[in-house]
Amino acid sequence: MFGEARNFCVALIALDPDVIAGWAADRGLSDASYEDLVKSQEVHDLIDEYVRKLNAELNRWETIKKWALLDHDLSVERGELTPSLKVKRAVVAERNKAIIDAFYD
């Protein structure tokens, strides 16, 4: 999530490739790539439902107003996670600056 010094909170969401592949297989989409799944309306609707449920538990000022699915899972190899799997927010923000800035246009 991002929102510090901004008017509202936004989120970049990365999906677990194994979990989304299982979800896709259950729906007959086992041939779809991770990138294709992330772009699909079915996955967008699925994630939107989870974001809505999360928002229902948050204060109004904490809610996610806009979000986007990343086309890859975050990884240590890409420098987006620490070895203990904590998100390096500054790295993720810098690499996805265009997406984040577009949320506020």
C-alpha cells in the first residue's frame, strides 16, 4: 500500500503464482500464463472482492481507493524483497512509479 503524503491510499498487488495457477486450473484455465491471468477480468473481479472485504474492516481514511495487479510476483532476486521476505517498499515504489502516479492523475 502507498498513500503517505497523498490524498488517498492505493495498492499494488502481487499474486502467488502457485495459488493463482491452482485457482485457474479449477476453472479450466490451466493453460493461461500468469501474465494472462493477471490481465483477465475473472482475476480482477476476484481480487476486487477481496479488496472490498478488506476495505470494510478499515477506517475510511485507510481504505484502498485504487489498485493494480503486478505482472509478476515480488522476489528477492529482483531486489523487491529482503531475504526474510519483507517488501522493500522504496524499490517497489520506484519500479512502479508510473502506475502509482497514474492513480493520482
